[in-house]
Amino acid sequence: MDWLREEFVRVEGCTALDAFGGTGAVSHLLSQLGWDVTYNDAFQFNTISARALFSPAKMQLSVADVASILRAIQPHPGFIHATFADLYFTDEENAWLDGFMVALAHVEPACKDLLLHCLFQACLKKRPYNLFHRANLKLRQSQVEVQFGNRTTWEKSFAEHILSTFEEVQQMQPSLGSNIRVTAGGAAEDIAPGYDFVYIDPPYFKRARATESYLSRYHFLEGLARYEEWPLLLDAGDRLRRIQTSTINEWTDKTALIKNIEALIQKHSKAKFALSYVSGEYPSEEELFALFSDNFSHVHLSRRAYGRALSKQKFCDLLLIGEP
Ligand SMILES: C[S@@+](CC[C@H](N)C(=O)[O-])C[C@H]1O[C@@H](n2cnc3c(N)ncnc32)[C@H](O)[C@@H]1O
């Protein structure tokens, strides 16, 4: 973030689009730098979290309100309990999640987003690797010593995690700018032009092997975000009960990445354009630099080394900024 801040302060303009917004961290940074920001992401769970964090009607709930909502939740064996047995959470936890979703139906929309955001974070914290790409419930329950993650965190209740996330959000909320608009959520390629600055941070693809899609990693959160339609979204033949890939416009085709980025650049032809990517994977730094050189009269390339949680490997991030 410090690195992006150093690079972004040199870019001039008023309106910025964060087209692959994810957690919203970069939207937040751009907003701190004074930009009028539009946040977008293909997933509803990310869109809901962004709305919860950035919408002006933010904190209508107190810690006491949330504690009281959580105390009133009754486990209710419903869709999650019937569909995801022995996969991601225990039977009791699944019934609690169904009960939470039933209770949420009676909460007003602005508060619903915030409670869902806290629920998504709770679900991630209770998962080994913080993901849903494998079942891994047995791993959580086994007696063997774990090399990563933390049994105490996995075994804390959803309610405890929800409350602590809510307190974190409450603390940071005053620093969150109100100059961030959140789209309804959808494919970056469908957003109309008109921004001074477009920032894209698309999914990264491994050079040597297939890359797990965001849908495969986070399908359970997307299901919670679309709870009513979840039964219809399921991929019937999938052992992990994931959502069908056709329901999300995620960029998953590695061979189409260059073409997809170029189409975005050409659509936003009047904008300054920045791309974040990882170095040493697919496409290469040279290919990305050539793409920018072909499309912009001025190109700036910057690199930064960094480490990742759960990995000993060192990575290098790239930032390319093109000006028409
Ligand atoms: C590398 S992450 C972005 C991380 C983000 N910069 C942050 O700070 O958290 C890529 C994001 O692109 C989203 N995504 C994938 N395909 C998309 C598409 N076609 N349109 C919009 N978003 C997409 C994914 O959901 C994911 O959140």
C-alpha cells in the first residue's frame, strides 16, 4: 500500500475506477489520496463487504445491538445444514449459519451488509488456509499438530468472530472516506468509460500450472451473499458443492488475459491506466510491458519484492502505469 501510494500520488485527475476491487484496500487508498472512487468486483460477497465498509449510512449498529442479534439466533437446520455436511463446518455450525441467515431477513438492508461482512470474515477465520477450495474439515478436527493456522481461532464460535470483526470495523470506520461509490457488482469489462484513472488488479495466473479460481476459493461466501438463490446456483455434480462457474463473470482464462486487458485499455482510451501483476508468472513482465508500450505514449514500470502469509517464497509485484 505504501508503494502504491508513492506511485499514485504522481497521477493527476479526479475520478478513479478500481475495477477488480477485491477487499477494497486500493479503493480506500485512492480515496485517501483525494480521488472520487468507483469500486467494482465480479462477486457479490466482495460487493456487499465494500458497501458495508464504504457506504455513507455506515454505523447504525452498536456493539450491544450486534451482541443482542447474535444472542437471539436459533440454530435452524436448513439448506446449509442439508447441503454441506462434513465439508467446511460441523453440523452444529451449519445449523447456526442457517439460523443466522433466517435472522438476517428481519434486519434492515444497511445493517444487513455489515452483518454479512462480519459473517464472511468469521467464515474465513474458521477455515484452514482461510479458503473453501478443499473440504479440510477433518484437518481442523484431527489431533495432529498443525503447521499453519490456529486451532483456537478455528474453534471460536461464529458469534465471537462476528463481534470482534464488528469492533474492528467500528474502530476503522471514521478513517474510511465517503467518496467511494460501489457498483452493483459485475464484470469489469461491462463498466462504461469516463474515468480519469483506471486501476486494474486482475487475477494472477501461474506460469507452470492451473490457477485455482476465486470462485473455487470463495464459493461458500458467494453462496451466503446469494442465500435465497444458492440452491439454484449449485453445481449438481460437484463433490465440494461449489457454485457453477457460469454464474460469475470471473477472468479465468489465462490465454485470454492479454487480450482482455487490451480490450479494457481500449475501452477506457482517454484514461490513465494502471495494472498490478505478479512478476515471473503468466504473462511475463516483457509481454505486459510490450502491451502497455503498444497502447500508451508514456509508460512507467515499477517493481516491489514482498512475502506472503503461509509461504516462504519471495514474490515480486509489478505496477505498470500508462498515460495516453
Ligand atoms: C487480485 S484480486 C484484487 C485484489 C484487490 N486489489 C485488493 O486490494 O483486495 C482480483 C479480484 O478480481 C475479481 N475479479 C475476477 N474477475 C473479474 C472480472 N471479470 N470483473 C471484475 N472483477 C473480477 C476477483 O473477485 C478478485 O476480487
